[in-house]
Amino acid sequence: MTRPPLQAVLFDMDGTLVDTERLWWEAVQHVATGLGRPLTEADQPEVLGRPVEHTADWLARLTATPSVRLGERLHGEFADRVRTGVVPRPGALDLLDALARDDVPTALVTASPRSVADTVLAALGADRFRVSVTADDTARTKPEPDPYLAACAALGVDPARCVAVEDTATGVSSAEAAGCAVVAVPSLAPIDAAPGRTVVASLEEVTPDRLRGLVGPRLRVLSWNLWLGGARVDDHRAKQLKVVLETGADVVGLQETAHTAAAELADALGWHHHQAGENLGVISRHPIVARLGDPDVGFYGAAGVRIAVGRHEVDVWTAHLHYTPYGPYEADFDGLPAAGLIAHEEVRLGQMRETLRRIAEAGRPGVPVVLTGDFNCPSHLDRTDVAWPVTRAAEEAGLRDSYRKVHPDPVRSPGATWSPVHPVHEDDPDRPEPQDRIDYVLYGPGLDVVDSRTVVTGVPRAWPDVAGNDWPSDHAAVLTTFALPGPAGAGAG
């Protein structure tokens, strides 16, 4: 099982490489306002990522204005703004230069007309792209797959071995319909993450290595505390299955399984499973070739499995550490200083050290390790005023934090997992509940992180009115996508 090469990277233009999506919105807004129909946020699907002709026809219907005339006006307003206001998006030129150094072909794929694209190409440097495809070059443009298929054909590459970089839902639909992996960098409208789609805040987060990981063999790992097996929520088992399927997870580290959840979920999915004690479990679409850890593990502790992913093996562990005393309460409610908070982590620290010992004892050279779990404590990478010892112990043992690998700024991306159903403290509604990241997917050498995010379905109602929630837990889950190494044993670290 080898990693297919990254054959090409295909870039949208407006809003992705250059800050023209806003210019296009301003141009349409200017024309629409002049016709007595100012735009609202609800109009974005008819404007963003759309060719001039589509938006002109749409606006013509709304304002009883000939579409040909509108198209000319929209094109003129946009072209004027492009000539004077093209600004590369943060990280765009650096990424293009890095791909050029690695000799990875790039293409420009845009729904804008050739005249606008050529203006932008002149500003960026036309020699940065081997191919450019515009709205003038295909019979159908985005959201149809034609532009991306045309770019791949011109480059002589397989769409499945290419990554498209887009900023709108329209463009994402086009690229995915063509069979490309997608990196979405939303500009004006949000885009949801999905299997085969990675969402980032900026191109500054994207590197050639990360793009290579998107077209290689991948392993999606979900860490999820089921909250007493899910019993607090109606129809919880069906809702749990829906989450697993919609996230595209390949293996799930479970906590609070209530004896039977791992077996029942695996049976319904046709997957493999390991139920460890009453509380811990792992389910996997890939075969389990070994069960690891203490066979008599209690409610708290850790358990693991070795799974076979093609010719690769990966050890996946799940851990649940004791919930009390809870550091965020002591910090936020009691004002306990750092030394006291650290001292009160001794029980969890002991459980983590025991987990790390068992991981080391069970490990094999060249077999990567993933540790999922509800640690019931913050990370030293988040609340940096306290050297939280549990996560530090894991880091010192060589395990890295996949969420913080992708989202290094805890202020910008807090990644809270506790709690989507407790905005206020359960016993004192006058106290806001501390929102902390206490659920993790950690990993060792031999794996590259492609993406990591928290997962919550819908907008859960707060405790105690939770029975009808779509989300059947009191924790957010954590989903991390790993790129597996190339030839077995040749991990990227």
C-alpha cells in the first residue's frame, strides 16, 4: 500500500489566490443597488463562485432588466476593480513557490472569463501555472465538474491524485464532482468539513506535504465519549451510527460504552470491535489483529487494538481518566493557583503514565500509535498559564496533539469538547461552565496529520432538555485524518 504521488494542485482564483471574491460581491452590489435591489446575505449562492452570466440572468429576473446589458455592466464593474485592487491572499504566493520547488504542476481553474483571468495571471505571474481554465473554455462551468476535468486532461493527470483549492461551496462541488480531494479556504461564506474535504482558515496553513497527505492512503480516527452509552438521548444508537457514517471515520476510540455500545455499533456497521471492561471500546472498519492492554481494565484506564490497514499496521488506543477533581472548576470557580492545580492532577497523571507504559510494552518497531480519549483535563498547549502534567507526560513520551498540530493558536481555535450541552454549571446556573478541550487524538511517529476538527451534530439543547438532541453526547468528538506512510515502515514522522 503505497502513497500515490500528488500529480497536480488545481487552484480556484477569485477569493482563493487573490482577494477578488469581495471585489465581485462589491461589483454586483453596486449594480444591484443601482437597480433598486441591494444584495443580502441570502443572495450569496447566486453571486459567489458564479460566472457573470449566471449572476446576470438571476439579477435580470429580479429587476426586469435585459441580462445581456447586465452582464456587460457586471463585467465592467468587476474588471475595473480587478485592475486596481488585486491582492494575493495570505500564503498564496508562498504555497505556489513551494509547489514549484517540489516540481508539482499547478493549474488555475476559474469561473471568471478569460479577460479577467488574464489580468489576474499577469499580476500573479502567468508562469506560475502550467494550465489555466476559464468560463470561456468549457461548455459548463462551476458547480459542474467540467472545468476541473478540463484542467486535469490538459495536464495529463488523474483527478483522484489531484487536490483542488477552493473558497466557495460552488467551487467545492465542482472539484468534488470531478473526483479531486479538496482544501477549502472559505472567504465570505462558511464551508463545512466533510470526508475528502479539508477546511482551513488560511493558505498559510497549507504545505506541499499536507497536500500530498490528501491523496495518499488515509486513516480517519474519531475519539468519542458516548455519555453513559448515549442513554440520555432518544434513539441514541441510530444517532451514533449516523455520526460515524457522516464523519467517514475508519476507527473510533470510545469511552462510556455502557458495556454494549462497541459491539452493537460494530455489528450494525459490519465492523470489527474490542470491548474492554464496562467503559472502553474500539470499533474499526479495518481488521483488528491484536487486542492490547489490561484485559481486566476498570471503568478508568486504557485499552487498545492493532488494526491492519492494507499492508500497514496501526495501534489505536482509547483512554478514560478520572473526572475529579476537575481542574477547570478549581481554576475558574475556586481560584486555585497553578501549583495546587498541578498537585491535584496526580490521579490522572498516574493513569496516564500507566497508559503510556502499556502502549510502550505493546508497541512494535515501525507500527504507529494513536491515543484517543477523554482525559478530563486541559492541555498545557491551551491553558498555558498552567503546566498541565497529563498532556505534558504524553508529549514527553513522544505523542503529539493532532488538533493543535492543525490549529496551533488556542485563542483562534479553542477546540472545546466540554461541553456542548452545559453552557452553565449543572448545579449553579449563575456560573458559566468552563468550555475546555479535554478530549484528544494524540499520535506518534509514522503518521502525518492531514486534518483535525471537533464534531457536534446540529445545535444541541442544553441540559436537562437533551432527550431530543441530534447529538447524543455531552462531549464534542474529535476527528483526525492521518496520512499513512508510503512503503510499510517508511513513516514520514
